[in-house]
Amino acid sequence: MKILQLHNRYLAGLGGEDSVVEEEKWLLEEHGHTVEQTFVTTEPVSGGKLGMARAAGNMIWSRDSYALVQKVLREVEPDVMHVHNVFPVLSPSVFKAAKDLGVRTVNTLHNYRLVCANGLLMRDGGPCTLCVTGSRLNGLKYRCYRDSLILTAPHTASQYYHALAGTYRKYVDTFVVLSSFAADLFMQRGMVREKIVVKPNFLANPPQVSTEPKRNVITFVGKVVPEKGLSRLLPVWCQHFGESNFTLQIIGDGTEREALEAQYQAPNLVWRGWLDRRDVLHEVATSKWLVLPSTWFEGFPMVLLEAMYSRTPAIVPRLGAMPEIVGGTESGLVYEPGDPDMIRALSEAIAMDEVRYNEVADLALRRVQEEYSPDVSYRKLMVAYGTASGNLH
């Protein structure tokens, strides 16, 4: 099979979605398929107000991208065009370009931009589904993209235009989503279940499992920004667990770090800053627990898979796909958002005896091996391509 990967990079360099694209290319080529790639990269808007207006119009429907994709499709002649991101340069015009040439199209929805102006389903530091269950004008009302009415308007206009035109319904054959949670959410906005394939991300290069003993450490890895929930975790830790025999270590940096580090100090609270990947993996592998106290739905945090593969189970809130990834309370700890149940989960993690802990850690490893391996991901990818071609595998 020949596959054309089409992808709009947000910035020069490698981001999370870019990594998934490359890993799927590797996976497909490992199984004997031919993969061609066409990428564009988002560049800063120039030309003042006129430039912004032109960029906004192109985000809704780009004639240049339509022409580019038709040219590439005629040259490559793929069996399937797999689109990973169209925002903001490519635009949904690429789907009609493929349909007009009779090429089947698969679209991976890495985020929630199809139903949310900022793509995160987040507002005021917490989850928000107003544009899923209600009017898309809520995005404008709350200025959800960069807190700007002007910058939010093109996103809302695009949502309305393509909903009325039926762009995604008519021109996309199969949608790939990362979780059952995402599938349910998109269906609330009218997506047909038969066109959805749930295919989580996978570990292309699993970390080497450490043979070192686990330490009484709970580790956070990520950006120190409001949506990651450290401003809720840290006061709970310092007030209730500051004298426990466990250490909480924070690996990462971000806009909130300076203020939070100045405000929250305890003998068993350690701020590590950014570490290189090898050191991060080592710290996670030798910790007893990973904690991800996010206050938004998250997409598909790969740090959960890396931790589970290292037999380090995770403590997560019951938000979005996180409980689904972790596998519930058999292979991790899940708490209801809010301080009381967070305290309960942390207390359980600290008090858990070695026999029970090893059972949970073993189940975490087994889950990631059985559900998030390259082989499983490949089979689901073939289901997506088969569904797009009307030939269910």
C-alpha cells in the first residue's frame, strides 16, 4: 500500500504530533508499505491587518493548499491520504482536493480543534465543553483562542462554515481518534461512529526497564503551566504530606515555576527543572509513582506510557482519556478532581504495601505491552485504512 502523509507543522522543529507522524511512517515502512510525506510549516503572519485577514481566510479555505494537494496526489498516486493536521496553513480544502481525485482520506484528530477554538477544551484553567454541547459562539463569547476576539473569530467561522458545508462529513472517509473519550466527545457534535477508529499513540522506542530498586518518590514530569495542575497538587502535598517518608519531585519548567517554587517548599519537595530525556526516564523508572494532576482533558500524554512500561504506575484525575490510558484502579490510581480525593489517592499510594504495589506495577506494564505496542497500533491503523477504502479488516 502507498500512503501519503499530509501534515501542517505548527513551528519549525519536532513537536508531539510531528513525532507521531514520523513514528507511524516508521511503523508502516517496517510492514512493507510505501510512505510519502508532504509537510508545510506555520510561519509568522506578516503584512499587518491585511496579512492577518488573508491568513484567516486561508485557514478556513485555502485555494493554494487545494492546488498543492491535487498536484502531489497526481504525482504520488497514493492508495490513502492520511492527514494529521490542517491548521492553520493547509485548511480543510485538502479533503475536497482528495475527494475530487477519488483518493480515500483518513484524518487523525490529535486534539479537539474540530469542536473547540483553542483545540484544548479548556477555559479558565479547567475543562470546558460548551462548544460541544451548545453553541459554537461560546468560543467567541469567551475569546478562547489566545484570549482574543479577533484571533478566535476565524476558528469559529471555520467551524460554522464546514459544519454547514458538510466538509468533514462528505470528504473525510475515516477519522482516527486517540481514545474512546475523544470518540464519544466528537459523536456529541454529530460525527458518525462508523467513521471513527480509536487508535491510541504507541511506544515506538520503549525505555529500557530499570533493574534498580524503586525509591519512595512520586514524580511529576511536564510543563509547569496552569493546566498541568501543580497549583492544586503542591498545597495538598505541603499541607498533608510534607512530613511523609515520600518525596515529590517536579521535573520540568514553565511559566508558573518561579512563583510556585517560591511559594511551596518542604523538605520532601524537590524542584529538578528540565532534564535530558535519558535522565527523565531514569528518574521515572526508579520512582514508585508518576503523578499527572492535570486540570484539563489532556490529549494522549506519552509520559504515562513511558512510566507504565517502567513499572511505574500513575496517579491521575478522572478527566478525559487519562483513566482510560492508565486502565483504571487495577493498574494505577484514579481520583475524582478536587482536593479530598486527591488526598485519598496520594495517601493510598504512600501507604500501599509492597505486595499490592508490585501487583499494580506489573499490571501497568502488562497493559502498556498489550494495548500500546507497535503491533497493536499497526493493526488499528490498517483497520482505519480498510474502513476508508470500504474494506473492513
